[in-house]
Amino acid sequence: MISTVKRAIGRNTLLRNVIVETTAFVEKGRIRGLIDDLNGHGDPIASRLAQGIDNFAFAGLAESQAWAEKIEAQRATMLDDTSMLATGDLGAPGGHDEGQRICDVVAVSKSARAAKLLMDLCAAFAPKCILEMGTNVGVSSAYIAAGQRIAKVSGAELTTLEFSPYRANIAKKLHASLGLDHTEFVLGDFNDTLGPLLPALPSLDLAFIDGNHKYKPTLKYTDMILGASQNDVVLIYDDIRWSDGMEKAWLEIMHDPRFSVTVDLNSMGIAVRSSQSHPAYRSQRIRSLSA
């Protein structure tokens, strides 16, 4: 009886392993197909997007890995910090700051895998001017800024918006500890800060939209950014399946004729507006990349 049970367990374990390995193989094939499709689109921006995905999924650049290790070491230190987030010395806390410890808010920041994808994409795009909407404690913006460093962007600028002065303060310390000194932190509600900021940016190349995962605000921010951008621009949307409203907004963005390329990376969406004249490309959903 025992040997029969052991054989059954062994068969089940083998079956699970086969399913996992087959799923991984299929996903790798889909990622390769996505890269080939983007490279075949004929648009230089699409090709850079393909390069970023390739570097993340297959190439594993040494400089990218080194930056990830530096940032994750700082994250580990912050995860050990049990002091309260909102101490009262920086003014009124944000709406979700009360009762939170620093380790609590760091624990729900962007995962290392998803953040590294963001860094590899920024390194491939080599954007001079980046906007991030939703700093939180600065993990994502650190990876973004590191991507600019990897690309050796001359005169790089990163502007990041955050409502909570306490989260922004932690982010500032994180960037300083990493020597990422080209980041500007803007405090306030998006509705108050985004409008005046956009005309002041020299030439927006990439925007990372996070922090408000609702239908109408997402489309509003998209319209504002596209309206203020004179050149080609890449918009990266985080947590595109956070809510029904956010997913609905993403589906509309995917079919927005202003974008020539849209790529669905499961929890992250990428939309490219390019001056190049090519047929629109809309990717299938790739589930394994930004999880």
C-alpha cells in the first residue's frame, strides 16, 4: 500500500514538473516571438523595446545585474526598519501613511523582477527625460534612474511625483545612497502637479504611470502626456490589471490609434507613439515577464 502511494506521489510530482517545464518553454517561445515581431516592425523604438525585453529575459547584462544587487541591498536594509513612516515633522501624512512602518510600505513596493524589467527597458530606450507618476519609497525610480546610467545618457533627467512627503523623503535617501543624483522629487496631488509640470519638461521621452489605477484618471494622464509631448514618447503603465477600471483603460489604450505599438506584459503595459509610419502592432498578453 505504501509503495503504491509513493508511486502515485512520484507520478503526480513528475506530472507537475512536466507541466511547469512545458509552460516555461511555451512562454519563452512567445517571448521570442514578441521580440521577433517588434524587430520586424521597422520602427527603431519598437526595436529598442525588443532589445530591452531580450536583455531582461535572455541576455542578463552584467551591469544591469550589478545595479539590481545594489538596489536590493538597500531595499533589504529598509525592510529591517521598523520605525514609523509618518513622524509628523514633514507635515500632514499621505492618505495611506497613518499607522504604517517603513518596512510595511517597502514590503509592497515593486518586486525586484518587475523593477529590473523596468530598468532593462529604460536602458534600451535610453530616454533623456523621464516622468514617473507615483514615487512611493523610490524603488522603481531607482531602477529607472539606474537604467539611464547603464545607457550612459548625457544630461539625463528623471522627475517623479509623490503625494506623501514621508515616502518621498525615504526615496530621496535611497537615491542618495545609490549615487543617483539626477532625480527631481515633486510633492503634491497629481491633479495639482502634472499640469504645470509637463510644459516645463524639455522633451519627455518616457513616462511611467503608477499611483492611481482608475479608469478616468489613467486616460486623463495619457491625454495630458501625449498633448504635451512633441516627439516620440513611450508610456509604461503599471498594474494594468489592478482593477476592472484600470484594465478597461488599458484595453482602450491598446487600441488607441495614437499609439503605433502596444505590448501587454501581464501586469505592465507599454504604449509607443512614434513618428514612423508603420502599421499598428498590438501584442498578445505575455504572462511571465513582469510578474
